[in-house]
Amino acid sequence: MSDINQIDLRLVDTTILLVFLGAMRHRKATLVAQEMGLTQPAVSHALKRLRNLYSDPLFLRRAHGLEPTALALELEPKIREIVRKISETLAGPDTFDPLSASIDLRLGAFDYELTSILPLLVARLHRISPGVRIHAFPLHNQEALEAVKASQVDLAIGYFDFPATADRSFLSEKLYTENYVLAGRREHPLLTEDLTTERMSRARYLQISPFGPIQNLVDHALQLKGYSRSIQTVVPSLFSALSIVESSDLLVTLPRRVADLNAHKFGITYRPLPMSGGEFPIHAVRHTRDASNPLHFWLVEQLHEVTAQLA
């Protein structure tokens, strides 16, 4: 057989591959012609092209029909696999049955999404698709997008610094718009009186950030009015922040849905911010290679269902 690098792939088409498999199955050119709706000369021509392509007779004429050579026997499973893959491609994506599916879903999300969206998603999938298993990775912003691009996760959920649609590698779908509120322990003096931007700026704050002190949307909104916050404590996770806030006079800015879900659990209360600028969108982001994947369509639908409960 000639070196594969010297083979002109333009000589290969599905017809000659199907003729080859037909000849292996029937061992008679007349039966191959009948099965494929071809003339016998057309089948003979296809076999000739195969012989030239592989520099091997492939089929020897015998009294009982066509006898495959050793090379033909070696090629059969490989060619059968090629035809199977072509057939799958032409058939399009498979349907997805949530009830019978048994699959691992990998999600990239961070503290906020893991504590607000993920519990609702897990509860819903447990009811409607018990065979779907979720593996969540604590990935933030650009990390999550890079993981999507590298196929390390199936989908990323969160707030991203730039519109994910700006990169043509991604398909981004908005789930909802979130906004920050000011939260603290129950009976906190600042949360029991009229809240103004000036009073808010005089308070002492706890900040949630795994990367150290950084400015968030609330800080930028305060700066536009000539104010800033005094950050006294920085913690990396949401639940540690809630535990500290409920037993101190520190305040924290939280997404409203997080504050609402955890107000009773941690003995906190919250108030709307006295200025605008604390809103941010939450997106579900997947890769364009999964644009036609029914599993990903279904997953985004489930995210819409559960996030509607957070409205």
C-alpha cells in the first residue's frame, strides 16, 4: 500500500466506501449493484478506483464470487467506522431524554452562583433527571470562560467583565439582572433609619473577595458621588462573610437574591442602596461548538426555570 501522505483524498467518496462494504458483505458485484441501485459497471468502476487507491487487488475473483485479500479484511473495520461517523454527522445531533440520560455536567461558577443558583438547579435535576450528575468548579470570570473554551467545563454561569458575545467563541444567554443591597445584622442602626449615600459611606464594611481588597460596582457608584467605603475586613467566601456580619456591626454589600435567601438563616436584614449603579447581569455562557448540542439547550432551559424562582 502506498504511503498515506501521497494519497489524493479527493479520489475518496462515500460511494466507493459503501461499495467496498457491500462487496465485503455480499461477495458478489451483482448483489452490491442491486442493493445500492447502481449498474454493475458502476460497481466495477468503484472497485477499480479502490484497487488503484490502495495498490492492492482487494477482491480476487473466484468461482463462488469475490474473495477479499488480507488488506481488505484489515481495512473493513476502519472503513465501517468512517462510514458510521459520516452517517452520524449527516443525521445531526441526537435527541436528549432527561429521564433516561446518564451523564456528567461540568459547570463553572463562583461563590454567588454556587450559593444561589446551584442549589435550585440540583434540586430540580434530582426530580426530572436523576441520572444527570453535576460537578461544579469554583471558577471566576475569565477563568470560567477559559475553561469553557478548553472544554474543561460544559457551561459557565456568572457576571463577566465584558460581554461574552464579543468573543465569537462563545454563546451567551442572559438569565436575569441582579442588583446589590446593603446587608447587616438585624437591628443594625444604619438599617433601621433612612439610608443615604453619606451615611452609607461612613459605615465600616466587610468585603467578600478571594483576591484581596478590590473595588466592586458599589464602590464605583459611590465614587461617582464623591464617596468611598471603609473596608475593615476581607474574606474569600460568602458564608464566612454572613457569619461575621450577623455577629458584628460590619456591613456588607450583597446581591439581593443572596441576601433574601440567607436573611433568616443568618439573622441579617438588608436595604436597597440609596443610589443607582449596583446592577449587573448574570449570563450562561457555552462554546459555539455546542451550538447544536441538545444537552446544552436543555441545560440552559433548566437554568431559566430555576432562576425564574429567584425573581
